[in-house]
Amino acid sequence: MISVKKTDYETLLAEYSTRSGAIALLKQYRPYLEALPSIRRPEQSLITIPLPVVRIRRPELYSHDPLTTKTPRVATSLPCDLGILMCDPEWKIKMGAEIIVFIHRPEEDFSDLINRWRKTQVYLDQDYEWLMPPTEQHMISEAAEAINPLFVVFDGTSDRIKQGLAGAGFPYIVQDLDFLIEPEIEPETEAFST
């Protein structure tokens, strides 16, 4: 069995961090592609956040002074690889579902992979807002209507993990890294006659 390499993981994380890479990913799982607010303008309909951080409102940290109205917010790194947020291309506001991507990491087994999703569910079950990329900080980024996982595994990922994801009913795709390799262009040779 071929094991997953760190460079494979890093390659996919970098690829999916771009809007075009995220769209290519969603094209492999049609129900999520169809969730985009505009299929005609997909690149303007999503925001990608690699290794995302959210601010969780923590009322239990609130001082017990009844005159204080501020609730502390704690920045928390999510144990997922990518957040894909939907946004309206016209109004430039975040909307609809959020897609949380989990790329199979080297040395990670089925329970590790699923546990990352479970921890993410716990964090996002609270009152939270995303720390947005610098170009999107103007956007209101509070909690979503729905949170949907998408798991990405490799050809070299253990069959046990693929079987577990299928058995648990989680959406996943098997990513072949060959799609990232651009075909080499052979130099044209000219035949000279003497």
C-alpha cells in the first residue's frame, strides 16, 4: 500500500486554497457545487479560508457585572484544513451553507480523521464568526445556515478509511494528484532537407 506523503497533503491544501482550486474540488461533488449562489460566477460566489480560525463567543467568561454587555470572544483554530464560505456575488455578503474540508493527513487513521470533524462540529455549534482573509474582512461572517463536511482522500489512503467514510455516510472524494501535473509540451522539430 502506498502511504500518503506530506507533500501530497500540502499540494492539495495549497491548490484548494485558491478559488479556482476550490471550485475544481466542488465540481467533484456536485451537491456542493450546486450550493454556490451563482454557478455562472462561481469564483465570486465563494471564499476560501485555509486552516481557518473562528471567534467563539464565550458567555461563561463574562464578568458577572449585570451592567457589562460585552461577551468575550475567543479565537479558536479549527481542526479542519479548509473552510469554503458561500457569498452573494452581487451584494458581497456571506450566505448559505459552509463547506468544511478535511484532507487526509499523513499517518492519520480513520478515527483521527473523523475526530477532527467531530471537534469542528463542537466548535461550530456555538455562537461564532470567521476570521476572514484580509481581502474579505468587510464581510459579515457569522454562523451559517448549514455546515457540511467534505473529506478528501488519496489513492494511497487506506481502504479502511474509505470504507469507514462510506459506511458513516460522509461525502468524500478520492483525489488523484495527476490532475495537477501539466502535460509537457514537446518541442517542435523541423525536418530540414538537404
